Amino acid sequence: MTPIRMFDHGAQYKRLRQEILAAIETVFDSGQLIMGSQGRQFEAAFARFLGEPGGCVAVNSGTDALVVALKALGIGPGDEVITVANTAVPTVSAIRIVGAVPVFCDIDPHTCLMDLARLPGLFSHRTRAVVIVHLFGNVLDVAMVQYLIGNRSIQIIEDCAHAHGARSNGKMVGTLGHIGAFSFYPTKILGAYGDAGICFSRDMELCRRMRSIRMYGFTDRYVAEEEGLNSRMDEIQAAILNVKIKYLPEFLQSRRTLAKRYVERLQGIVETVQADRGAEHSYHLFVVRLNYRDKVKDTLAKCGIETAIHYPYPIHLMKAYAFLGYAKGDLPNTEAMAEKILSLPLYPELTLDAVDRVCAELIHALR
Ligand SMILES: *Cc1c(COP(=O)(O)O)cnc(C)c1O
């Protein structure tokens, strides 16, 4: 039996190879390797994809997109930023990089997203931002977050690393708060051939600030208006993304078709992670919840089916963040989820037959 992988770079490269190599050659021929027309073109293309008025600022990674966003909103030492502990570590590293303190909100066990019933209890006079994570491509209700914030001076950043193309009540995520941060890490829904990321904001003044911060804080050449960093997207990655963004609607369609098949095959047998109300899931990951997860994972591996856990360790219990003072039991839903979740193979080039095989083996493993 051919193995079924979580992600297959080769399958896509085979298909897009000609176009990708031509795009890279264009960059090499132009001699413009950083901050050129490819980057600007991609910023415009991604803003068009998001479909809301505003601007995009291309950066070096998803982590940097969050750092640049936090800095542009003036968030720094002493400020509190509310987020979740069931996310990729970079969500939290970004908050720490700017010197702010992460405050963790527990999750809703059904959606695995921030539990909005618990959010208002975490607001303090130091809270300056909420970093929302649209985990797996499932969408948190940003309008409800804004409603709960009310007239407090708290900014909303959306971590959209899993959610390119996901929608909330018809609107693209990343456009719903003050700044949306996206990653183009190779395995993401839109992936570069290396590191890359982008910020979106409807506020052009914020875009101007982010543009300055990503390049040493320059406004004019060699003059820093404020402290910045170096987080430019290089032209090769931008050129590759300019090719791949044309296929993004198709990638999303494939993911949704495959996810629908998973739901059909597993319904009533295996508990899947549900979409929030009004949400159009982007299916970066298809996640199920299992009681004997580790055993099932091993059984599937023996049948040549690769699976993954996103994420196996809640961040509040990691050694690096022990200084924040959290203990086991502080975020019960987050901790319980980490023991049960399993991500099944899902990428645009996967076939329906492969999904059927994963489901059959999974159901078999549960017997
Ligand atoms: C991948 C990811 C990031 C970070 O993106 P990089 O491009 O790897 O820096 C941030 N948040 C989440 C939820 C992610 O999955």
C-alpha cells in the first residue's frame, strides 16, 4: 500500500514546476532580490484575495507578521495580550518578542477556539490586545470579540496562519480585526518555498507604520523614525507566491471537498472538531477527537498513514513559559483537548480514495 502523508510537497511541485522555475528565473534575471516588483505585486494580489479595502505588508514569516502587527499597535513591555495556549508556539513568542505578557484564555471544547464566555473575565487595565487564533481554519466570531471589548482600548489581531480563505459571516478572516497576520510557511494553505508572511489592515496609517517597522523603522532611506527590525519578504518567495496565489481558490475548494468526505465517512462514528456558527472553515487541518489517540495513531502509522497532533503540549505548561506562573489544571479544556486530538492527512493533491482509506483504517483501529 502506498503511504499516505500529512503533506506532500512533491505532488504540488510536479504540477507547478514550470511556472515556479520561470518565476524564479525572472527574479534572478532582474537582479532585484529584495523589495522589488514581485513583493509589491504579491501584496496587491493578497489584498485582492481578501476582498476588503485596505493594504498588505509582506514580511519574512508568520511570526514576524505578528511581531510587526503588535509593534505597529504600540504594544510592548508591561502590556497584557490575551490569547490561547492551544496554538503554535510562535503566537506566544511574538507576544514575548515585543515584551508583552501573554494571558491565556481557555477554549470552547467543541470548536477548540477561545471560549468567549471566559474572555471578559480576563480583561484588566493592562490588556492592550487580543490575539485571536483561527485554529485549524475554523473561525472565531471576531464581531463578538469586538462586542465584548466594547469601548475599552483593546486591539484585535487575527492570527490567520491556518485560515487563508476562511470566512466569518461572508467576510474573509484577517480583515475582521485591526490587523490580520498570515504565514506562508510551506505547509500552510498558501505556502512559499521557505519562510514568508504578511499583514493586512483596513487602516492605511497602520499599513504605513508596518511598512516602516519591517525595514529598520525607515521612512526615508537611512533614517529610522522608530525602532524597527529586518523582516522583508524576499523576491524569490514573492515570485513563487505570485504563481501559487492563482491556485489558492482551487486549493481551498479541494480542501473543502476532502473535508466534506471525511465528515460523511466519519459521521456518527468519530467525533470531529465542529465549525463555529457562521463560519466557513478553510480546512488547513482536519481534526478528530479520540479516546485512545496515541494507540490509534500508532495503528494508522503501521498501515502507512501519517497523522499529526496540533498541538500535543499546551503552551502554558511548557518549560519556556513556566515563568508566567500557570499550572496544570488552569486551562482544563485546553489540557483535555491536547490528549485527544489527531490531525488526519489533508492537502489539495490528496485523493478522495485516500480519504476513504484513512477513514476505513481509522474506523477499523477503533474496534
Ligand atoms: C505557522 C504558525 C505561525 C507562525 O508562522 P511562521 O511563518 O512559521 O513564523 C503562527 N501561528 C500559527 C497558529 C501557526 O500555525
